[in-house]
Amino acid sequence: MEPFQAARELAAQKLRIADHILTATYPLVKDPRLLVAVMDNIFLSLSHGMTAALHYERQRNRIPAFADTFEAKFRLFREEVMPRYRLNPDYASLLQGTKELILERKRSPMEFARKDCYVICSEGYRTRTVSIQEMKQLIGKARVFIQEITHITAKHEYPSR
């Protein structure tokens, strides 16, 4: 299996996990802390999708070798891959926004569950709530992104021998 195929499969798997947690597990358990797991899996899905596109382009010698950091991959994806395939510019903000949400949660001195939301407090105690509706919207956007990446990377795919 090529690296882009493995990354593409991981992206789809992480998206399925996020969707399962939100649609099957959360209604049974009703614990807003599960929204953190959903958020993490959505980010991993988006990140692996971006990586799949980059490995696909690298395999075809269209982009240079890249470092295995989010920032390096994101810059190359935004500057090279997105214009080449005329991808929606909202995908860049989706990737960046999800990454910032994850970082905000990691830096937060306090976080707690309230009703059907997960609340993240910043250093200055500004609050950011993560809701079920927001996660459903993120999953929907991530699903479209992964479908487009799958369409791009499957164009010249050959079966394994």
C-alpha cells in the first residue's frame, strides 16, 4: 500500500470513529467529555487527508520533500495542492481552526462539561464552548473534504500487484 493510500484510509477511519462517537456513543452515555474525543478524531481525519494529498503529489514529483510537521504540511498543502485542484479555500480555515481548537484545549488551565456542551477556559478565563451541533457541522465538512481528497488520489490509482 502506498503512503497516500495508507493516509487516506486512516483519514476515513478517524472520521468514522468521530461520527460513531457522536451518533452512537454520545446519545447513550450523554457525557459532553466525549466531544473532546470527537474533536481529536476530526482533526486527525483532516490531518491524514491533507497528508494523503501531499504524499500523492510527492509520488508524482510535483512537490518537494516535506517535513513531518503540521505547519510544514499545511503550508505546502495550502500553497501547492489547493490551487492545483481548485479546492475550496474554506478547507484551509477548517484545518487551521480545528488545529487551533485542539491547541486551545491543551493550553487551557480549566475545562468542564456543562449541559450538552464542553467548556474550555483560556488563561484570561475567556470561555469557548464545544457543542454537539458544532461537532456535527465539523464532521459534515470533514466528510466532504475527505471525499474530495479520495477523488483526487484515486484518479491514477492502480491495483496492487
